[in-house]
Amino acid sequence: MDVLQEKGLTPLRAILGFSLVSTVLHYSHNVVRAADYPPLPGVPLVVTQVVVAFGWVLFTAFGWLGYRAYVRGRYPRALAFLLVYSLSGLASAGHFLVGDVHIPAFWFATIFTDSAAALALWVFVTWAWATLNRVTARDQVSTQH
């Protein structure tokens, strides 16, 4: 088993699991209680709800594709998909760009857990990319000798 599989699969699963739970909670609340969040000027509430629901499905599909590619050893593709998926967590922080968020503390916390999951995924992708480059460089040096 290569180093990315051996050392990376367990943390990746933990990060994706945490992210999935966090984004399911947050995005569901965004859809069901959309009126509780600062509105986007000129965008009807129902449009916001549809975009949020569709966005979660789309982002999560990228996460699934990234995980699947990672398990299959297609690391560059996996890391690209995982970076796109991380945007689902960063998008949650966008609430603060439109106005003050006045929601119960639990739901407010999911904005931060989404962002924390996204940052954890960035750290993971950075580690995996650096490891991949080290292994690739080492393999190139050993084939030249």
C-alpha cells in the first residue's frame, strides 16, 4: 500500500465524515429556515432555497468523486475534486458577507464547523500533494540511476 493510502485514508474519511454531517445540518437548515438568514438582495426566497439545496448536492458529488478517485489511487484528480468539495464549507461563511446572522447558537455554530471542515480538507490536500510530489520526485531520481 502506498503512503497516501496508508497514512491518508483514515484522516480523509474522518474529515469527509465530519464535513458531511456539518454541511447536511447547515444546508438543511438553510433550506428549511431560509428566511432566518440574511437575504440576497433581489433574490426570491424560493430561488435561494433551490440554489442552496442544489449546491449541497453538487458539492457533495465532488466530495464523493474525490474520495472515490483517492481510494483508486488517482491522486491529482482526487485532490482537485476534494478542493472543489471544500468550497461547500467555505460558502457557509458567505452569510457574513450579506448581513448579520441571527439564528440559534447551534445553527450559527454550523457555519463555523463547515468552515473548519473545509480548512481541514485544505490541510489534508496540501499534505497529500506534498507527499505525492516527494514520492514522484524520489521515483524519478531512482529510475535515473
